[in-house]
Amino acid sequence: MAMTTLEEKFVHDLGDIYDAEHRFLEAQREMMQQAKATELKTMIREHIAQTEEQIRNLDQVYQTIGAKAKRVKCDAANGLVIEGQKGMKEAADQPALLDCVIANTAAKVEHYEIATYRGLITLCEGLGQSSVLNLLVQNLQQEEQTAQRVEQSLPQLVQKVSKQRAVAR
């Protein structure tokens, strides 16, 4: 379906992130089961709750603009999930490395979501949709905080892998 207006682009992008959030929620549950590091598991558990809240916020955005919540297949999210699953499978026998794969995948996901929410916010402002702006900003802020936490945890996770490699030699 061709987009001809900013409103159509906004609704399309909203459907895209709606689908992405659902896909990422499922992927986080899978990551949670496979993660080994306590801090990483805690971070994922907390972000699962945030993602559920973000989906409710998106439902409220749809309701406020008078549109039916609709998932528009997000190929980017699908690709990120597949890439993460592949990496987890390849690192399954190395717990510390598996945690690095999970954290790095989470960082990639967060940056995709950040870019998407920033774009939606810009569209929202341009369309004068101030009634839903706060919900989108809330989601963006949560994604930014999660990205920061994940990225701050990566050096420690990498260090664990390096130490294990040094011991194995």
C-alpha cells in the first residue's frame, strides 16, 4: 500500500514498532532463559516488564488517534531476532560468550527502537499529535536507558570471556 501522507507514514511506522515490540518481547523471553550472568538476567527481566508497558502505551496511542492497533511486519526486527537466535545457538556451549552475544543483540535492538521512536516523535510533532507525544517519549526514554545499561555491561561480560580464554591456555 502506497503512503501518500505524513499521517499514513505515522500509522505505518506505529504498526512497524508495534510488531517490533511484540517480536522483541518474545525474543527477550528466550534470551532470559539462556542468559547465565545474574546481572544480565535481571536487566532482561526488567526490560521485559518495560516492553509490556511500551506495548500498552502503543495500544493507548492507537486508541487516542482513533485507529485499530495493527502489527505491520517489521523486517528489521525479524532480522535482528533471527541474527540473535543464530548467535545464541552458535555460542550455546560457551556460557560467558553466550552472555556477550545476548547483550550485544540487546544493544542492537535498543538502537533500532531508539531510532524508530525518535522518528515517530518527529512525525508526531509535525502532525500536531501532542496527545500521544508523551507516550512515545516515555517509550524512547526507557529504550535509551536500557541501551545505556546494556552497553555498560558489555565490557564486564567481554572480560569474563577473556579471563576464561586465558585460563584455558
